[in-house]
Amino acid sequence: MILQGWHANHDLRKGDIVQIARWEPELLAQMDDYFGAKPWTIDDIKFVVVIIDHRARTIGIIPKNERIKQIVGYIPLDGASLIRVGRLS
């Protein structure tokens, strides 16, 4: 799979399954607290894109793993690089 850079976030659609390729340090700390995950495990977590708000420039994601809080976390479109690893059918 080829990493397309930060603009790849703009190609995502609702229902895409993504993993984080790059986190901004502040966002990583915020999401660790928000989802109740440890910093060294969040890179391995797959997320489902549930909402994309281009006007507010945010992406809403929930963890695909049921053992992690199933709440929507909002990240800035440019705050992390997301890699599409699948799609919900």
C-alpha cells in the first residue's frame, strides 16, 4: 500500500476502515485519553470513519476494536495521516 501523504485524508469516505500513519503529538495525547488507549497501542488500532465534515475540517472516527470505548473522536483533517486499510460492506 502506498502512503499518499496528508492529502489522502481528503479522499476518505464514510465507512472506510483506517489506521493512523502519523499523529501530531498533542492529538495523540488527546486521543489516548479520549479512547482510553495506551500511546504505544493506538498505532495498531483500526478505526471506522463515521463522519467527514469538510466545513469544520474534521473527521469523526470510532475504534473498530470493541474493547476500546466506542465513542466518536474528532480529529482535524490535517492532524493525522490516515491510511485506508479496508471498507465496511
